[in-house]
Amino acid sequence: MIKYPLPINKTKFIKEDSKITQDDVKYGLPKDIEYCSICVESNQRPSTTIEFKNKPGDKKEAIAFNAQGICSACEFAKLKKSTNWDEREYQLRKLCDKHRKNDGKYDCIVPGSGGKDSILVAHELKNTYGMNPLTVTWAPNIYTTWGKKNHEAWINSGQDNLLWTPNGKTHRLLTRLAVDVLYHPFQPFILGQKSLAPRIASSMGIKLVFYGEHEAEYGSPLNKTRGDKQEASFFSDRTQNEIFISGVSINKLISDFGIKKSELQPYLPLNTTAARNIEVHYFGYYRKWHPQGAYYYAVEKAGFEASPERTTGTYSKYSSIDDKIDDLHYYTTGIKFGRGRATEDASQEIRSGEINRTEAIQLVKRFDLEYPDRFKEELFSYLSIPEDVFPIASKLFERPLMNKEYFDLLTDQYRSPHLWRWKDGEWKLRKPVWQ
Ligand SMILES: [Zn+2]
């Protein structure tokens, strides 16, 4: 049974900064907090992980910093400047020529939500490179009004789309479990989204999948991710045995939580043999990714609309705006790693040459780690598992209902003493970028 979180012991959190030791560090993060000398990214940012192996207590691999104190996302941005993009586009044309079908069948899959990046990729593939894409969407937990509108606009701009909506009851339970077990409300969505395109490709005999921007844009290790393709380990697994969803093994989800194996199917990675026939490429490897450029492109070609309001935890209005649970996702990563969505957005804009570091620091100070107030009633209600929805709820959770008090108590369990200090009755970051 998942216990109701108790108030934490604050002894480690009232220590002076100088008394912090390795014992005060959670998630295997670096003990000493550093910020990139070019952007505002911190060395605490975890790299992309293989989500279906993620379980409580796992150590995270953090973004790499070079000897000059530059993060690997900024190193990648520098590499982009010296890349011969004409040569890369030539490679893209060759890849498309190899896979293009003229028999009326789809020849590639573009996964996405109808956000600016997926609109650009699908539109370019279809109209510039003469491909026949099928776009696929893993439905958000709770659509924002503007997210739903943009998804429709994407289809109406001339794309076939397969919208995969997971079982609402199971998905809700898995999301709630992911909050309690991993403090990671977005994890079941990420799992489903990552498995979807390769799974559909495999079942429809399509050999090519195109993601938008490259993983390395966010600081994934350059030695593993600088290439044109995604490593198969991200979407396939040999054994299918040691798979975790929401940090709980699939066997346990079946035996203890009453979920049927078929209901877990959409979240599972492909088996290695099926994955061998599929190539998952990054469009951003072949064509230079520029987020603001993608936004203007999507507005022009598909009538994409930015959100009418600023996204919680940041100042931006046009990236990742379709799921209400996003606010909670960035808040929880902010608590665990001491850096939030404004850090991510501002760092990206420094790399693209939109703002300077001083402006970025002010934006981080003002917006990062903002409490997810905007949709909180709806989100807590979504994360509540009442008996009428799930008859064994009270056997699974000491308190099946989620509210602000529960969530805040849970939040404290996931703070790491090397990042957070309890001082004057308040939580404070020990070393924010603006100090
Ligand atoms: Zn950087």
C-alpha cells in the first residue's frame, strides 16, 4: 500500500552550506552545484533516461560539463554552427529517396502532438521531400483548449493522424502511481509516447520514424546521441521482463494493482527483433533546429496558435503547451533537480541567440519553480483515485484522494538537502543561478 507522506525531518536541511556532505545528495547528482558559463543550465540536470527501467532510488546521469565549464547542450549548439547543413540536407534527401513509396502506402511516421516542431517536420517531409507521412499522437493526460485546437489545425493543414488514447482509467492510476513512487507525473505519458511510433511503424510495416529536435539539444551525452538515429535501447528491450512503469514492475502492476496485461501493452517497448527493422531518425540532425523559427513556420503553414497565457514556471507561450499536467511535470523536476522550466527555456534561447545570459538569469529568478497553481484543482482531482473509478483504491492508497496538502508533503520527500535549505520558515535553493 502507498502510505500517506509524513512531514520530513529537516535536520539535514538546516545545515550550513559548508557542512553538506555526499550523504546529503539524492539521485546520484553532483554534490557541488555549478552553472554553465554560456547558458543558465545547471550540472544537476539529468540526461534522458531509458524510462522503462526507471525505479525509485536509481542514480541519474547528469548533463556533462567540459573543462571550461560549458554544458554539453552548449557544446552541441557550437557544433551546429560549424555543421555543413547543405551536406546534411543531401543526406536527408538520400534517406527519403531510399524509403519513399509510390504505391499509395505511408513511408514514414512523424510522432507529435501538433506542436510547432511536429508540424514543421511533417509538413517539410510531405511538401519539400515528397514523403507520405502518417502522423501519430499519444493523447495528453488533460488537453489544454489551445492544445486540442492546434492538434486539429495540424490535421486540417493536410496530415493524416492517428490519435492513440490510452485507457483513461489505467492511465490515471499509472500517473498517480508515478507521482507517489517517482514524483514524476509525466512518466506514463513519456513511456507511451516513446513506444507509440515504433510500435505503429512495426505493425504497419513502415521502416522510418522521424522525431523533431535532437536529444543532444537538451544536453544528452554527445558521444551517445550526436548521430542521426536514436539508439534502439530507448524504444526496445530484449527481455521484456525487467520493465517498470511508474517505477513499479509490470508483474506487480498486474498482481497487486489489478491491471490487465493487455492494458499495459501500449506502454511497453518493442521487442529487439521487431525494432531491428525500424530506423528512428532525428529531423534535427539533417536540418538545423531553431525553436522560434519552427514556431513561425507552424503559424504560417498550419495556423498554429501560441497559448493565450504564459506557461506556469516560465515566460514562454509556444512550446509544450498541450497538456495541463506539464505544469506539474516541470515543478516536480524543479524540486528534484533545483532547476525548472524557465532555466530550460532561457538556456535554449541563449543558445539560439535570442537573449543574453543576464536577461536569462532575471527570467529564471522571476519564473523558475513557480507553484503549479493554474490548473491545480483539476490536476489534483485527476490524480485522485476514488473507489467508484477504481474499486480497490483504498487497498492501494492510504489516502486515494490527492490534494494540495498531500502533494506538498510528498514534494518535501523528494527534496535533496544539497539543493534545498530550510531557513526562516521557507524553502530556499542553496545556490540559485542569480546568486
Ligand atoms: Zn550551457
